[in-house]
Amino acid sequence: MSADRTTPAVDVAGLTHRFGRRYALDGCSFTVPAGAVTALVGRNGAGKSTLLRTAAGLLRPDTGAVRVFGEPAGDATLPRIGYVGQQAPLYPMLTVAQTLTLGGRLNPRWDAAYAHRLADDAELPYTAPVGTLAAGHRTRLALILALAKRPGVLLLDEPLAPLDPVARAEMSGTLMADVADRGTTVVLSSHVVADIESLCDHVVVLAEGRVRLTAEVERALTGHLIAVGATEDVTELDDIVEVRTAGRDATALIRSTGPLPSAGGLSWHRPTLEELVLGYLRAPRPRPKRKVTTT
Amino acid sequence: MNWLALRLLRPYLIVAATLSAVSTAIVLAGSRTIREHVVASGIVVEDYAPDRTGLCEELVSCLPAGTATNLAQVIILVATFVPLLIGLILGVPLFAREREESTDAFVLTQSVPRLRWMSTKLLWALTAGAICTAAVAVAFRLAAARYTLIVNDAAYAVLRELHQNSIGFMVMQTVFITALAGVVGLAVGRTLRTLLVTVLAWPAALIVAQIGGLLLGLMVYLLTSWSPSLSMRFGTLTEGETATFDALALAVCTIVTVLIGRRIVAPDPASSPLQPADLSIEHRQARDV
């Protein structure tokens, strides 16, 4: 599955998809390295679901392509993809046990023992119809189906949204265990940064169908600074991603690979992931990259 | 995939099978009652006689008035509308419901090719539809057609064009309607819209079938006209032959419909910028991209 680590698990190239006149995705390009846990972050309507559906082969893009382990997304890549959509659509009339059996019938690499272990851990009622399950249980069942398929890449569309805090922690633990044991690549979308902060090592920020930022989380955090101070001082800085003013003060997210500056009457600190993501989401449009001086 | 297809079809199969069984029973029991009335009235209707030779005058029903005529009319209605109903019951929810409930996103991301998903479901629905309608059609043709033929109300004469007293035509009607509703459901993705479109398309499909059948008949007539012996057997444009050609035209329409469905499910990336497979989820996607 993850033998060839040089081939990206997911390679999105110039992806554009429209619904009528509206662009859901507009020339998106980025790669997800094999074995990475990548958060796809954006506001509602940013294009996260469309991108994941395209990667899962459910939608065909107008232009561009998605490659999964080097192959165009489609029938050929299905055995290597585990997809969990929003609201985890499953057949409501089937019981949990029947749904797990169905997973075995539809997937040649199905790991039945693993599926049952995960279902036991989640305390899923085997005889209950899926339609009667709570949203959180249904999501966990959908994730079990995706995991027991033994995919190379998991595409999860807001998987944590319907879960309670305990279930979130358990599901995150299950995901991380699979990543650690099998090197599974994970791409999960969310519009709540706190949900994915502890999980991901890469981040892709989508806004209005465009990629605003794609980077390894650590590099992205060390490559940016937050400056707080008087508005006139802050707005004079170079390479500003986003600036917010409150009265006479302003806070700016800027690109910088240098050390924390100590002068200039401004207060500086490294952004948290949430500050970084919010900065890019609030930025009106991508700015050309320029060298910045922080001294 | 077979297990899933049959499991999803199960409620509709039960309804279609029940409708078929009830309709067959109505046809058989009705025919028996009509025969009793006919015999009691001293009318001789021995064999099915499409040309009505020696039976009774055109546009005058020679069945005894009352129960026999009423039953014959009910049987005609059964023969006319049951093939359509069975096709709608099996075809409308086949893909439309999956798309409506988004469960297609689950099944299409398992390790099953899209075409296999479509063809397995369609094959079971078409087979079940054909069997259900065949039971009604065989009962109608063998037991009831000889009586319904002599119900000579103008409206029922029009309805006769819709079943043509032909097993093949009735079965092909169900097969075509099932395929059409399935493919419309694939493209539209909404059950109610699929139902409406299919019902509206039904008369048009029958007209196309009749025109197609007529063209086939003329073609056979022309092809066999050089040989007296062949032209005695083929291209005669009798009722039976016309119905067979109409059924063949419906078979061609079914094949075309299935091919359109294949393009919807797995469009050729080189040839079509339009992606009908996306249409059903268009407004849902537009809402929660």
C-alpha cells in the first residue's frame, strides 16, 4: 500500500469543478504525501466535500485531475480508498451486522476480524438497523467500514462533527493507530481547527474553491508570525497575509522564516494552527510571496 | 453485489410479485366467469380470432351485458396498465432512491466498479419485471384475450393498442419502462421526478414502438417481397406480427436506454464535458460543497 513512498498518496492537479455557474473548485493543486495525515480546512462552501468526492471518484472534474497513488481517481483506485462522506450515508434498513457483512462482500481485502474488533470497541449494537443508530454511532460504523477495507488512503469528510467528545477521542485514537500500524494516509476535512489540531501533520486551507495554503504543519507554523501593535506600525510590515484592526491596535499574520523579532514596538509570537488557518481563511485573496524583514 | 441488489429490491419485488399474482388471479378468475356467462348465453367463442371472423359486428360488443362485459373491461385495464405499473414499481426507486438518500456515495466507494453496480441492479430489476409481467401476460393471452377482443367499446379498442394482446409486447413494455425509470433515476436522482418523467415518457415510448414496429414490418415486407413463399409468412402485417415488431422496437429502445445509463454512470472522459452522473447531486453539492 505505502511501499512506494515517493509517489504522493493523493495528487491534485489543476482541479476545477463547477455547479452551474458557480465554481466549487477553481484550479486547486496540492499533493498529500504517503503516510501523512492531512487536514483539509475551509469554511462551509469552500469546496472540501467536492474535493474529497472527486478524489473518491464520485465526481468528475471539469478540468484537472486527482491521482491516487499515481492512478487517476476512479474504479481502479477504489480498493485503495476508504471514503466516509458527510452524514455517513449507509443503508438504513440493514443491521450493523449485515452492514459489516456487506463490507466483506464488496471489498476483496476486507479484514473481518479487524472490523468486528472495532465494532466491539465502539459498542455498536449488531442487531440494530443502521437507521435507528445515533449519528455518532453511524459515523463510527462508516469509519469501521472504511478502515476494514484496508485502504491506502482514507478520505474523511467532516468525520468528527457528529461525535461526542469521548467518541471523538476514541475515533481519533483508532485513526492514529491505523496510521501508525499500516502507514495509512489520511485526508480529513473540517471547518473546526480544534478538531484536527492534534491529528494532522499537513494542512491544506481552502477558501472559495482555491487552495490558500498547503504545507507541513510545523513548517507552516515556523514560517509565520503574529504581530500585534499599533495599526500604523503593523500595516507597514511586508508580506502580510491578513491584518485585523481593533480600535488603534492591529493584529497581523505575516510570512516569516526568521526568528522572533524583539524590536519595533510590536508584540510578536508564533501563531497557533488555529490562528494560521483563520488568517488564511480571512485573507481576501492570495498575495504574491515576497521576502520579509522582521528586524 | 447480487445480495445487495436483491436486498435493496426486496420490498419492491414483493409489491411487484403481489401485483402480478393478484392481476393473474383477476385475469384467470374473470375469464372463467366470462366463459360461464358466454356459454349460458349460447355465444360461441372457441378460439382467439384477431380478425373477429364470424363473431360479431364491428363496434358492437357480443359479450353478454353486465358481469361478463364488466369483467372483460377490468381484464383489459389490467392488461393495459399492469406492465406499466410493474415497470414503475421496480424501475423508479432502483437508482433514484439511492441517489436521493446518498447511499450511492457508500456503494460507489467500495471496491465495486460503477458499471457492475448499475448492471447488476438493472439486470435483477429487468428480470423480475419480465417474470412478473409474463405471468399476467400469459394468463391474459391464453385465457382472456378471446373475450376481451369482442368488447367493442371505442375506448377499449384504443387500450388494445397498448397491450396488443401480445405476451412479448407486454413483457417488453415492462422491461423498457423499468430500464427507462432506472436510467432517469440515475440522471435525475429524485424519486418523484423520476416517476413523473417516466409516466410522461410512456405514451411517447409506445408511439415510438409502434412507429418502429411499422418500419420493421415494412422492411421485412420489402425484403421478402421477391419470394412468394417468404412473403406469405413474413411481412404480412398481421396483428401478431405487428405486435412482435413493436416488441422488437421496444427491445431496441431498452438497449439504447441502458447504453445511455452506462454513459451516465461511467462517461467517456474524452468525449463528453457534460457529466450527467453529477447532476443528481448538483443542488445538494451546491449546498454543502
